Amino acid sequence: MANDSLDPSIDQGGSFYSGNVTVHGGPFHQGNIVNIQQTANRCLIDLRVTDPRHDKKRVQDTKGGLLADSYVWVLDNPDFHQWRDHEDQRLLWVKGNPGKGKTMLLCGIVDHLKTRLAQGSRLAYFFCQATIERINTATAVLRGLIFMLLDQDAFLVSHMKKKYDVAGEGLFQGDNAWYALSEIFTDILRDPKLQGVCLVVDALDECIGGLPQLLELIVETSQATCAKWLVSSRNWPQIDWPVALPHFQCRPLLFYQDSKLMMNFGRTSLLGNSTHPRPEHLPKLNERQHEALDTVEAIAQAIQLEGFVNGAAAGEKRHLVRMRLRSSQLGWPIPEGLAREWAEAFESVNCKVWHLDPMPGDSFPLRKYTN
């Protein structure tokens, strides 16, 4: 029997909606919901290069099944707890040599996260594999992640519907696909309706097309959205350099404590450059602000001791040596939020060295312990 009224509880694409719903300020009734679901279904068909859920099962079966011992240990790891439980810790990077169990570790973490996600939160993941063309590019990673998010919440199609209505399947293909998908992906992550998003990408080193752009997007969205990222890779220097991924977490730029302002200063992070431009939505710095930055940099350079050390053996790389001076009596107390990182970076008995590799003039390295 026909019924023109809105069912007060409609389950669409894995998401639960009660009564009338509002999207971007407008009320949506049953007809609108059906239309959105139909558009989402067409998008899912055109987006799909793989179903990451099937890839996960295939990987687990290929490796003999997922054993609890391959991942349960990480559930007690303090760095994992910080990433999982704290809103300001949005990036965790697992690194290791081939055959150390990184992929199975991430499979286990994915299963763990499924049981921990709060209502309204989403989980999407992707397993890169260099030997399979459809899953070895940055564009494929975005298509897979968006595919999973859209499959869980059909209303996220609103972030691509206008472009998709014009371009159809072509929106996700061709030379411009990365640019269109990265815009759509960022808009999705900024959707206020999402109560949290966990994104897991395994084997970044096996992403052989567009890796620098993918790394940059991971860094940007981990800082500018609510998304939490868990990624893995081999210990490859080309992933650290020249477009590197911060290890474990992104540190806040400013700390304010006891009426004192402490700044983790770097001109590029504030002004941007051709590789990492300053976001356009931020106001431009005026002349006095530029002058203030110049003054801070001049002071920092005046008190920094820096030099080069040649490798002891033939073929060893030269290293940059930086000494940081801080008076234990006159120095300000280290903020609680920085205490652990400060101790690891500057109070450890192990020396800290960074290789000097040739880099383009407009690039700069990102490290766990930034300046």
C-alpha cells in the first residue's frame, strides 16, 4: 500500500536517520532521501576501484589469518593510547622493515577500532600494494577512503553531487582526478555532522604514484580537521624526505603558560612557500607582523650554534649538528604538554643527527622534533 508520509526511522546506507533531517540548512523528506541515496549509489559504482574490506580479508588470508599476538601488544602502547584517546593527537605512523608484521598489525588495529568507535564516528582504511595497479596510487587511496565513508553515510554525497552531476564518472578519472578528489575528501572531513573519522592507510611505500601529494594531504588534514590518521611504511628515507611525515603526532605551534608565550618557531610554517603555501583562507600578514617574524628569527639565529660534521668513514653522510642552550636555573618550566617530547629530544643521552640529502630550494624537512 502506498504511503506518502515519511517513515520516522529510515536506515540508509548504514546510517540511521530519525524523522525529517536537515542537510546544509534545508529540510529533506522521503523523496529527497531516496534521491540522495540513488546519487550515492551511482557514485559508489563510479568511485570503486576496490573494496578495501575485501582487500583486508584477502591480505589476512594470504598471510595465514590474523592472530591476536600480531597486534594485541600495541593496545597497551602509550603512543597508541595517546593517538586513540586524545583529540589533539591525530597522527600515528608505524615504521618497520619488510616482514616485521606492519600490515597484520594494522589489520588488528582496524578490528579493534571497529569495537571502540563512538556513535556517529566513521572508519575507513586502505591497503596499498605496489604489484596491483588499481591500489598503488594516491588517487586510488582517496577513491577507496571516500568509497568507504560514502558507503557508511549516503548524505556525504552532498560534498560531490554538484561536480558529479556535471562530470559523472570522469570526475574520478584522468589527470585532474587527484585535485577533484582531494577537494571532495577534505570537504567530507570538515563535515560538522561527522563525530569523528579514523583513517588507516597501510604500506605508504607501496604507493608508487603521487606519494608526495598524499603525504602532504595527510599532514594537512591531520592538522585542520577532526580526522585521525594511522599510517604505516617501511624505513625508507624517501618517505621522510623531502616531503616528510611527522612521526606519531603534530606539535602545537604555540604554548601559553604562567603568562608566558612559548613558540615553536619556523618561518615556513607561518608564511608558507611554493611547496607548502599558506592557506588562502588565512588573513595575510601585515608589514609589522613580518617585521616581528624577522626579529624573532634574528634572535633565534644569534643564539643557535650550528655546524657540520663529516662522516667518520668513507661513504658516510655529513650531518647537521645543532646545539640548544637552556639554563636549568633561569629557563622557564617546560609545559606539561611538552615535557615528554622535550626530554626525548634534548635530554636523551643519545645524540640526534639528521642526514643532509640534496633537496630542492623550495623544500624543507619535517621531523618528529621540529625547531
